[in-house]
Amino acid sequence: MADKVVQWESAQDGLDKLTLNEAPVPSPGEDEVLVKISTVSLNYRDTEVIMGLYTHHKSVDHSSAIVPCSDACGTIVKVGSGLKVPWKVGDRVLSTFSQTHLTGQVQARDLQYGMGLPLPGVLATYRVFPSTGLVKAPNSLTDEEASTLAIASVTAWMSLFTFDKSPLNGKTVLIQGTGGVAIAGLQIAKASGGKVIVTSSSDEKLERARKLGADYTINYRKEPQWSKKVLEYTNSEGADVIFELGGASTIRQSFDCVAFGGLIACIGYLGGKQDAPEDRTNVNVLALSRNVTLKGILNGPRDEFEELCSFYEKHGIKPVVDKTFKFDEAKEALKYLFSGGHFGKVIVKVA
């Protein structure tokens, strides 16, 4: 085992200002394990943190330099004493996003234990974790595939099953875009028997989505009023679940095409965080008009992550990896992700 950790660090001042540094390899203490990191999966959140833009959680400290990124697959190489989860050397594991969110509804205190801000992240060769901050990697997945699950797949899982764990069985799911959460949502929804509508500005990406099982696709550049197409595809009923990933640019149309009693899962804001003044959304009236549930999704707890892993193994789901970069190409990987050209997940191979 190496005697140094090689890690990327950010002062939250821009992707170009990431630096590669060394530190001593830490030793695990009580209820801790040391993990040699194999692969890291990137998320849009990582780029926001590095650029100093992840500021909507006011309780999170943004003042210090940090090792970014939250999603890793690796192997336990050393264990401490008094483990609450009986890991052993050689176990292949995945990091959880919030290290304290073990079950149930996320709480304000859990935001202080998010990987890659405020806690040091995983874009490093080694990292110590509490025993409860990891789950077993599915045997059916490669390290690259498994590393994609922690944020993208868990977020998609919670968007579909926060209120009802029943199979979808013909319910319609509208998914905005073809990034990590979107493609995970497509795969999970199809495995659960749902009908899926995918939107994108790229015909090529929409064709790939159809090959993964999308029942309908909409190019929102060609169909600016895409909500009308959703109603057309659902016989005017609307979508039972909407993956709301666009934010300010899409939320109004999501309300226009959600089914009565449906769920809008508020996940992202790729189209902005605030409506233009002339397009201000009256959420109260819109929610009442179709009896809508509007739910913010902040990832999910450890026990749901474990259930997700079992679901992936049961249904043979293979996460879509768009591109894999070398560890010393982490800057390029993050820039590629931020450009929005990816389909599925972007990976950094550490070991």
C-alpha cells in the first residue's frame, strides 16, 4: 500500500484551478475503514462546488478548500476497531452521499455530512469512511458501473418510490434530459414496468434513449411546447411522475402536463434557479389546479441505497457510462460533464 494519498483539491474558485496534491495515508480509527478508491463518478453538483456555485443550502460552509466529488467505488484495505458494520479487508464498497443519512427523511444535520462538501470528497487514491458510510457494491457491476449509483441512481430511485414502493405497472414517467439521473430513471422505471417519455435537444441522444426502452421521445428544440406532446402521448391524462431537472425553464410546463394527483420530483435546475420576472410561477395555484405533489429530492438514505443495489442485481440493470477519464485528466472530465455533451455518466478511473 502507498504511503501517500494523491488527491485533487479545490478552493471552490473554478474548474481550471483544481490542484493535485499529496497527503499522508490516514489510519482508520474506531468504527472506520480505509478504502483504496478505484473509480469516481462525476455529478453536476461537483462542478457547482468547484466553481463556488453550490450555495442554495445556506447551512453549508463554503469557506475552505476541499477534495471534491462524492461517488466512489473502491476496496477496503484496512479496518479499525469496533465496526458497526462488519466489513473486512477485500470488500468492494460504494460511498454514500450523506454519511449520516441512514434511514428515513433527510434532516438538516445530514447536510453537514455530505461528501465533497462540507466533508472531503473522494477524488483521491485513499479515503477513510465510517463503517456506516458505505454499502456493498453489486457483484453484477464493474467498478465503473457501480460508482455511478450513489447520487444518480439513488436520486432516481427516490423520485420514483419515495411515497409508494409498488411497481409502476404502466404508470407514465416523464424524464427531462439524458444525464446521469435521467438515464438511471429511465432504466429503473422500465424495469419496474413504467412507460417513459424522455425529452432532449438532441435527436441522437433521443435515439439512444429509445434503444434503452423509452416509449416516447420529444426534442424540445423542435417542440417548444413539449408539455402538449406529453398530454398527446398520454391521452390527455398527463405524466404520473415527472423528473423535474430543468428548474426555472421547465417547471411551468411540468405543472401543465402532470397527471391529476401526480408527483413532480424537483431534482435539478439545469435551466436556471429563478424564473424570469415575466414568467413567475404561482406554485400554490398550479399545485391546486391538478392536485399535484411537489417533492424536493435530496438523494436518499443508506437503506434505500442497499435496496436499489438489490434491484439492479435482480433486474440485470447496467448503468450507462458515457466516457472514462484517467485520474490525471480529472479537470478535463469535469469540464466535459459541465459542457452537457454526455449521455449517462462520466467516470474518472483512479486506480
